[in-house]
Amino acid sequence: MTLRPFNISDAPAILSWCKDKHAFRLWSADRYKDYPAQPSDMIAQYEGDNLFPMTMVDGEEIVGHILLRYPSAGKSIIRFGFIIVDDTKRGMGYGRRLLQLAIDHACNQMGVKTITLGVFADNPSALKCYQSVGFKITGEDSYMIDGEKWKGYEMEYVNYNHKNDETGNQSQGHE
Ligand SMILES: CC(C)(COP(=O)(O)OP(=O)(O)OC[C@H]1O[C@@H](n2cnc3c(N)ncnc32)[C@H](O)[C@@H]1OP(=O)(O)O)[C@@H](O)C(=O)NCCC(=O)NCCS
């Protein structure tokens, strides 16, 4: 299994993995206006700097997707989003693998110190998946989704192998 940059041609497969609007909102919150979303909507989400959409492939087959983005000007914190596995392959370890590959990429290629993400409380498989790779709940919040109040958790993964900078000080986030 490998993680590679997202291609425009991956969009139809990834968007087909949310089978109803509720699942779509659990995945993407209110980031997309309409369900079902079109590939062009997905491309529009990923326009701009500091966004690194990735696709997990098993050989030629597209099996997972994740967005890595810097939430602010500093480069020591990255935020994961749009995490999803092929709906026919869930509960088989693919999500865990996707997270591990993304964590490895963020820590070892991008040199981040902290990874954050948000997850709805009503998404136990996602919550369990994130906890299983080392994310911890750091807070909770609520969001209005299609006129309903949804509880969400903020989660964080700390890269304890993060290198000190050349001054000898631990790198700081700039948020
Ligand atoms: C969230 C998601 C990526 C997890 O991927 P997955 O392949 O199903 O998860 P895995 O099989 O790798 O399981 C990871 C862990 O979660 C647990 N888990 C998975 N599904 C579970 C469920 N329905 N209930 C409880 N635990 C569950 C597994 O037991 C495993 O724990 P372990 O490592 O301690 O054994 C996947 O379910 C998904 O694509 N969901 C729809 C999109 C979505 O809502 N994304 C979240 C956006 S925040």
C-alpha cells in the first residue's frame, strides 16, 4: 500500500464511497455545498497553496484518500482532513494503514511536530481508527450541519521524534 499525490482522475471513485448524505457530512462536514458532490467540486476544494491531497493505492487500485494541509503560516503543525477508505474495504485495517502512511509522510517528509484533525462524535469507526494510531482527544466543539447541532472532537498526534532546530530550541507552532 502506498500514498501518492491525488490525481483529478481519482475523484469519481473517492466521491462514490459516500453512499448517502449523512455519510457524506460525517466525512466532509459542511465543506461541500451539495450532495452528491461532483469531481469538479473536489478539485475546487484543493485549489491553493498549503494543501496536499493524497490517495492511497493498492497496486493500481484506489483504496483511500486524505488531505494534509497547513492550517496556518507555520510549518510545524499539519491538519488531516477528508479521510476516507473505499466503503467495500472498511473494518479491514485500511484506515489504520492510511493514517500511518500519512503520519509517516507528515513527520518524516514534511518534518511536522503536531498533527491535528476533527471528527464527529457520531463517527465511532473514525474515532477508534484515529485513537488506534496515537491521536488523543484534546477538546470538543459543536457545529451546525444541515440545520442540526453535531458534536465534534478535536484530536492531536504529537511527533515525539521531532528534531530540534539548529538553535537547539524545540520548534514552536506559530498559531
Ligand atoms: C474512518 C475510516 C477511514 C476508518 O477506516 P477503516 O478501514 O474502516 O478502519 P480500520 O479497519 O483500519 O480500523 C481501525 C481501528 O478502528 C476500529 N474500527 C473500525 N471500524 C469500527 C467500528 N465500526 N466500530 C468500532 N471500531 C471500529 C478497528 O477495530 C481498528 O481498531 P484497532 O486498530 O484497535 O483494531 C473508514 O471507516 C471510513 O472511510 N469512513 C467513512 C468516511 C469518514 O467518515 N471519515 C472520517 C472523517 S473525520
